Amino acid sequence: MNRTTARQIAVQLVFSMEVNRISAEEAVQMFFDEDHYASLQSEDAVYDEMPDSAQLAYISSLLRLVEEHRTEIDELISHYSDSWKLERMTKSTLAVLRCAVCEISYMDDIPNSAAVNEAVELGKKFDSPKAAAYINGILGSLLRERQNQP
């Protein structure tokens, strides 16, 4: 499994955490239960292989960081969202943004350009081209402001 696939799964789990009101640990335990994961293989090729230890560590870390820093992440999203309230965004777009902002803000080993590019592609996959453009705008504004800070 590559990082792109792992990121897609992480976004789905962040979505699940929001919808089901579960913790990161619960999401990981339930999702990666061997029987549950095997049942997903017929739904989507993304589940053809179980994440290796490195990808599972990345997914788990991303989920824990989103959970731990959700308030700060949501404040950043709100700040750059051109007065759109979080409640107005689709849950899928919000999950993509939370993961990308988390990678940019708290995961130094992830290049910002990779976080943005992957988020835009996931926005297209899980929502629409319009949502992808919106995601790109928010993340681009965040990065531009950070570059201009001393």
C-alpha cells in the first residue's frame, strides 16, 4: 500500500470519527479488524491489501493528531474559509481539510505540496471539482500566510 492509499483511508476514518462520534483509537481498532477489513475488499480496490506497519503508523498518527488538535485545525479551516461555517461544508470536504491541515501543521515529514495535492485529489474523489477547488483555496491561503510570517 502506498501513502496515497493510506491517506485516503485516513480521510475515511476521520469522516467516520465525525459521523459516528468515536475516538481515533476506536476508529482504527474497528476498521482494521481483520474480518471487517477483509469485508471491504469487494467494495473498493483500495482495500485489496492491509496497510503495512509504516502505513498503519501513519494512519494512526494522523488520526490521533486530528483528534488531539481538532480545535486548532478547525479554527484554521474557519479562518481561511471565506466566512463559510464548518457546518456548511460537507463532512467529506471537512475530513479532507482536517487531514491536510493536520499534515501541514503537525507532520513535518510530509511535504506541504504533497498534503495539498493529495487533498485536492481526495476532494474530487469524495466530493466534487468545486469542493476540490475550495480545498485548494483554503490550503493555499494557509501556506501563503505561513510563508509570509517571520
